[in-house]
Amino acid sequence: MTEKTAITISRQMGSEGTYIGYQAAQKLGFKYLDREILQLAAKEMGLEPQMLENFDSRSVPLLERIINSFCFGAPEVPAVPSFKKPIYNKDLFALESNIIRQITGQCCAVIVGRGGFYILKDRPDTLHVFVHAPFDYRVERIMKEQKLEEKNARTMVQESDRTRTKFIRDMLGIDWMDARNFHLCLDSSVIGVAAGVEMITDLVKKKAIES
């Protein structure tokens, strides 16, 4: 296997893409990166990692408000020093992009979300995967996982789809669900987690043998 193979996992909420990415990383012995990227970015910005660990690129408007509140010292969190410059979403995205490039330059890794499919689009030895599923299937999974009423689960999935689409469009000017962005698109409602993991790991191993 090549020394610095990378896998990016883009996924719809409730599609089990996170589980597929994590299990693929475990099976291949790759570093798994999801929220850790945001935590590293928070440290780089001079924030305590836990301040941003509950927020990610899916919630751009919310993230804006949280970051702005940190700059002025929100009542519910410890005050932090004011920043000399305002923090913008594109600045955070650029910082996360640099972190992703640095990590994948040092070790084999599975990157979940964060626009990884675009950040590493020209990088050799990289497999880009999109995990999706029908809306009702995803709603049912969120209901079970988070013990929510159907109405609330539907709202959550709809909002996630909207904000992820908006984030990628605002940051990159592209449709993140366009199949042309990926090498492999998986409908988890049909193939399940185990088969998805198997397909990803087989492709990575096959590519390593051929290279």
C-alpha cells in the first residue's frame, strides 16, 4: 500500500457515512479525522478546542454566531482575548484546508466532511466517496439514534441538507452532491455499512497493488 493514501467521505446526515468512514479507517489502519480538524483549527486561532468541538461546517450561520460571541466573551463561556481581526467562515475553511493537506502529507487518513473531496481533488492516491440515502430512511435513523419525534427528525435532516449544500456552494461555488465530484457513490440504504466499508477498502487495496 502507498505510504500516504487518503480517503475523503462526504455524507448526508443519517446516511451512516460517518460509521462507514470510521470502520474503513480502522480496517485499513488509517488515521480517522472528523471533529479533530475543527479542534486543531480552534487551537490555531487561539481558542480552547472544546469551544468549537460541537460545531462544524454544516452549520455556517450558527458557527458565525458562536465565533462572534467568543470574540466578545459570551456569558455562558469563559471570556477569551479579543481577536485583532474578525474571523470569517472562509478564513476557518482555509485553515481547515491547510490542516487537512498537512495531515494527509504525513500519514494515511480518512477525512470525513470538511469539503475534503474538493481540498484534495488534485491529490494522487486519494479516493473520494459520497454516502447518501433516501430522505425517509435517514429520518428514521435519526429518530432512532437521537430518540426524536418524526417531525423534529425531519426538520433536523432538512436543515442539515440545506446548510451543507449552502456551505459548499458559498465556499467553493459547486454542488457537493454532484456525482462527478467522487470516485464512488454509495446508497447506504441498499448496501449497508459492512458492504460499504468492504467496497472502500477493496478499492484502496486494489489501487495500491496497481500503483
